[in-house]
Amino acid sequence: MTLSPVTARTAKAPVRPPEAAGARRPGRRRSSRSRSQTRAAYLFLAPWFLGLFAITLGPIIASLYLSFTDYSILSEGRWIGLDNYERMFTEDDRFLTSLKVTATYVVVSVPLQLAFALALALALDKGLRGLPFYRSVFYLPSLLGGSVAISILWRKIFGTDGIVNSFLGLFGYEGQGWVTSPDTALWTLIVLHVWTFGAPMVIFLAGLRQIPQSLYEAASVDGAGPWRKFRSITLPLLTPIIFFNLVLEVIKSFQSFTQAFIVSGGTGGPVDSTLFYTLYLYNKGFKDYEMGYAAGMAWVLLFIIAVLTGVNFFMSRFWVFYGDDK
């Protein structure tokens, strides 16, 4: 019996099993499930996106625009171009003073704080009993140091009748008003910043716990003393932690506000000796109602912090040691 060509082709064609006909259905189900999960993820992320655009990104863009205007909150802003920035660097002596005071504060307080935090972390790393308790106690100043209550207490401690002068009086030394003297007011704030050593200390302590003890044992076999171990083992292996703390503390120091505001009564006195950049920015925006000028100051501060952070990252390649460096 001879089959026609059409019948032959039909007979040779493989019959698709019933299971194969629905082989793509699981894939479609997975794709549908994936789209459903994606929609759920965007739904849960919606509040974050709303906050980003409405609370963060929106005000940032608005402040950039206001920095080019003469805006006083109480009236419509008037476009003035770069006049605010030109005024800062050519006419406003207090602006330059605030830069100088803040730079002095950062340059002096940050290294002292990190050195103190590292020294205390080294002491706590020697197997001290009750370490969790001491670690919590020493971390407490970092939580309280930026508060209004501590700033008020600091003003009392270094006042004319404060604890510092009472202590000096025991040795026959007549103290002074440390926070009311232009020669010492800034240094009281530097001491307060150094006192908030808890956060970098905890980070240093965690870094010390990651250094292999075998390195110290090998150094002891070679006759290395404590100072040589610190200089050749501890310090190089801690450089990433030092760099991390340095970047964070520099940024935080430039943003210091509460301490200077409370200790000086919001004026930056005496004689502008505690006129931090952020305090002067606040006064221009909310006391003098020069919000456009204050917005320009905020962008200058952002630029300064960004440049210093970039410099720190660039310089880190010359002194920060990572385990995979050759």
C-alpha cells in the first residue's frame, strides 16, 4: 500500500506528548511569580522612594536654587546669580572667621580624639575583666556628647564657679571663666569633642580583635618589644580602621553645632572664638533671615567636605595597608 506524500509527511511527523504541550507553563508561572515579587518589592520600597524625592532630593535641589537668590523666607526670592558666593569670600569677614575657627577645631580635635580612642582600645584589648561593661561605659559619651544637656553641663564645668576652677583652687590657683575667655573657649569645645571618643574606640577595639595573635608570637620569638610590635604589626594592620574613623570624624566635626550653640548662647562668642561654620549658617538663615545666603553657605560646606574626603581617599593609597597589598 502506497501512502500519498501528504500522508507520508503526516505519518513521519513526531507526535508531541501531552506533557510536552504544557512544558512552558511552569516557566510562565515562574515569570508571573517573579513579576508579582517585583511589584511587591517596589510597593515596600515606595515609602523610601517617597522620602528620597520628597524629603531629601527635593530640598537639596531647592537649596541649590535658593543659593543663587536673595531669599528671606518672608518674601519672594530674587535671582542674583553668584552674588551670595562672591559676598562670602570678599565682603563677609565673619564667614572667613567661621572657616578659620572650624578648621582649627577639626585639625586639633580629630587627631587628639583618634589617638585617645586608640590608646584606650589598646588598654581594653589586654584581656581586661568585665570588658563589655567598660566598653559600654566608655561608649556612653559618644551618645551623650552632642546633646543639649551635656553642653549645658560643660558650660557649668568650665564656668567661673565650675568644677575645673574648684579643683584648681585646691592647689592655690585662681581659675578663670574658661568658656567666657576668647583664648580658651574653643579649647573647651575641643576637650568636649575628644571626650566623645566612644564610637571610634569601639571600632578600634573590633579591629584589634581581628589581628592574628600568631604575628605577635612570631615577633616575640624574634625579640621584638611592645613598641616594635605596635609599630610594625598593630599600626600597619589598623590603618584601614584609622582611615575609616578619620573620614567619619572629619565629616562629623565639620557638622558640629549643638556644643558651640549652647556654650556660646548662640552667638559664637566670646569675640567669635566659637563661631563654628554651622552656627554662623544657622544665624544667617534663621536669625538674619538670609536664607539664600545660608543655602549658599551650605553648598560651600558640602564642597569643602567632599574635597577633603576625596583628598583623604587619594592620600590613603600611600599609607593605608590592606592584607592583599604587595
